[in-house]
Amino acid sequence: MNNTKHYRTIRSFVKREGRITPAQKTAFETLLPIYGLPTTRLDFSDIFKNQLPVFLEIGFGMGQSLAEMAAAFPEINFIGVEVHRPGVGALLQAIHERHLSNIRISSIDAVTLLTEQIPDHSLDKIQIFFPDPWHKKRHHKRRLIQPAFIQLVYQKLKPQGILHIATDWQDYADHITAVMDQESRFKSLNDAEKLPREYTWRPTTKYEQRGERLHHVTHDFLFISKRPLFQQEFFPSDPDNNR
């Protein structure tokens, strides 16, 4: 693909390893081969042994909220991508202890995963909760939410797939709004209009709770990708059947 090199200039993370506990290290080494994704082009029906919708979470941190979502919605297949080894180890522990069969993990950069492994128009939802805001103005170009990345997201979502972004930094919320206002291939969904609960609900994370103590306001953005040829409304399922 002609734009591959351009996409690879984006990085979804800064690798801050931190301390990994013995239990997390053991989980990373012994459970990632079981619950991790292959390094080849992905076939979701083969990986999950079903045809259920697939949600991708970029940067799941310590993984607690992603494990809760997978437990709450067994009818959804979840993929989590995170390079922070303690977080990957913690989520692997949770998957194993809670016997979650609908979640798989990748520990590579999300842009590499999207570009090289995930087929086009295959994801029902991409969720990005509390990405690094890169506070200093000279670092704003490092923010994940940029026009080139949104183009890649659109390419990987199914027609009328959902993009869900959350941030508790007002400056980053303004940045997201500015980027998406220029993006004609997505429509903003006001108040999650008509979407079923599994496409809108997320647990409150520890990071978010810390922000609330600092009086940060959390902003949730929901966008639906437009059909290539038609603009009529369509939603993944009837909300009345998902309560």
C-alpha cells in the first residue's frame, strides 16, 4: 500500500516499561502464547472460531476495563493492543482467572498491527480510551489522533463501524474535535443516539478516577464511519434487543 511508510511514522505509544511483578512476568511469558495474536495476517473467524463482531482497543493500560467489557459482553470478540509489559501481563492474568474466551492480545505497536495484520473493513469498533495527551505544544504532533491515523482507522473499520475516543484533557478534546471536524468520512453521534449498549458503555478506569480527583472532565467521542456510496443511517443492531 502506498501510504504504509507514512502510517509508520505515527506511533501509538511511548514505551515506559515501569516495574513488572513476578506474576505479571510469568503471565507474559506463559500466557501470551495462548491468548496472544499470531504475527501473520489475521483471520478473526479462525482466531475466535465464530463470526461475532470484533472490537479493537488501542492502549488498554493495565487491562482491567477491557477484561470487564469482555466479561460483560460475551457476544463480542475483543482484541487489545498494548506495548506496556506489566499491563499485558496483568490482562493475561485476568483473562486466565476469569476464563475469558472472547479476548486476544497483541503486544506490538497499534499502527503496525493495523497496517500489517488487520484486514481492511473488518472491525466493528475501535476504542481509544485516554491516549497520551502530550501536554507540551511542541509534542502535539506526537498525538495519536491525527488525520493520517484517522484515515487508517476508517480503512480498517467496517462501513458504519464505530470509533470511540475518551480523554480527560480539555486541550486534547479540542484537538480531537478539530481533527474530526475536517474528516468527512465519519459522522459524530450525539448522545450515542440509538447505539446498543455494547457500543457505548465502558467501565471507569483508575486513570479516569485519578483525573476526577483532579477535577478533570471526561469527554467521550463517538463517530460512525459512513458508507462508501450511501449516507443513510444504519446501526449495528437493534438497541431494544440488547438490554
